[in-house]
Amino acid sequence: MSPVLDVVTPRAMVVLQDRPLVALSPWLVEAMAEASGSGRTLQIVTPPSTRLSMPLRVSGPAMQWVVRDGEAYYEGLTGRPLRWDGTGFAPVPDARDYAPGFVTRPSGPIGAQLTLTYRARHTRHSVLGGQVERLIALLTGRPPAGWGDAEPVAHTWRRPELTSYVREAGDAPVRLIVVGAGGGRTAIATVEFSQGGTAEVTTLTVGHPPADPPASAHLPALVEALVGEHPVASLLAQLSPGRPDVTYEPRWMGTPAPVGMAVAGERTGPAGVPARPAGPPQAPMTWFELGDGRSAEGWQRHRELLSHLTTS
């Protein structure tokens, strides 16, 4: 049993963290694996002044962020009021509104976060990491700085070393973190390899200060620049309000909304979803416009597009 745990019950493993930023440290990686393996939830309890790193925020259902606000508690990612029921923190049954702390003003400046999620296939002999390297370079002006399986990342960016690490895992899934920065922007990616490194799913988030909003109109050109060297099967782009440093406060900042989706090949979409070519002849892609990154209506077009692509 990990010595950092403060409370362990049949349902939860509770960790108290009173610090400005909680990241996906090696011991939290181990604690989440232990929680998942035992059927428990790792509940990380922090004050409302604490922020989470992006890799910890998206680490999966084995982790729950609990915010202690005076004598009350709430879920840091949703604002849902919580209470201790003897076995763990659980939703307050009769709560109908967000917790008051969740709807207070953020403490830092709020810009925009551009999130790109792509899927790619590789051969057993591919040098991995080309897609995320190219995207970070295109969006920040610099290649990635480093990679690792926890924060802070332990390795300087070198694709052959990353490839060896993934291959040594055999067919076991590998989840890595890639970081970069440049041009006043911060980039953080979670990269998941499976099937011996032949399958990849990556989510890259780039933080933009208020004075440097993402250039959404340039995304089709970005896709073309990417797939000319490093093909992908699909790529979804979405925007959300957020801190430029790509950390997260336990407060409401708005919801993400899609901008567009690129799919390999020359495809057509459903009515009302404009499409255009977005790849070179050797790696054709089709870019579908879904919205402006601000309206939730884009998710309806996204659902219609996925339904169309799977049935056509």
C-alpha cells in the first residue's frame, strides 16, 4: 500500500494535497494504477486555490478531484457538490446547483486552448513521435522539449529513445506525456500507444494568451503540413476557454466546442457540413467544418458527421 495515502476505504483511496499545482507525479501514477486494480477511485482533495496539470486532469475515471471549500466539498471538474459518506466522497443527493466556489471568478488570465486529438497507425519499424513533434513545432515554433511517463517529464526529446521505450513494452499499452513551449504558447500532449506501438491516439492542447487567439481558419493548412510528412487517420480540433499555461482551476470556464475534423481520404459529408481537401496527393485528407469553436451546436454536426462516415 502506498505510504502517501491519507485514507483508504473499500471504495476510495484519498490523498490530501495542499499545494498550488498538482501534477501527474510518479507516485500518483502508481496510486491510480493501484486504485484501478482494486476497483477504487483515487480521490485527490485540494483547496480551491489548487490547479491540476492537463495530464492529471485527463488521467481517466480512476481519479476524482475533490475541492475542500470551507466546510463544504465539490468536484473540481464539474462543480457538483460532494459529501463524505464514510466510504468516500459522493454527490450530495438533493443538490441542484453548482457549488458556490465553482462559479467564482478564475484567479488567472483566461485565454483559449486549442485541442487536437488524432489517431495514427504505424509499422513495427516506424520511428514514433513524428506527428506530435510536427504539430508542436507548427503551433509553437519549436520542437518538443521532452517526454516521459509522469511529471515533470524525465527525458529530453529524442524520437528514437521514445520509440525504444514503447517497443520494450511489447503489446502492453503505453501512455506518455510530451511537453513543449514557444512563441508565448505552452503545449502538452498525452500520447497513448497500443498494439506494440502500431496504434496511436494523441491529445495535444496548446494554450494561447488572450492577445494571441488560435488561428482557426489556418487549421486545414496545418493538417496539410502535418500529413505531408506524418499521416494520420483522423484529427478533431476543438477550442475551449482556459488558462494559457494549460493548467486547470476548479471553476467554471466554459465548455469546449469543435472547429473541424479531418478524415483520411477524399470523402463527402452530410448536408450542412462543408468539406474541403486538406492533404497532399500522396496523403489525401478531407476537412469538415463543424463550427467556430464557441457554439455547442458544433457537437450536433460532429455526431451527424460520424454517423454519415460510418454508414457511407
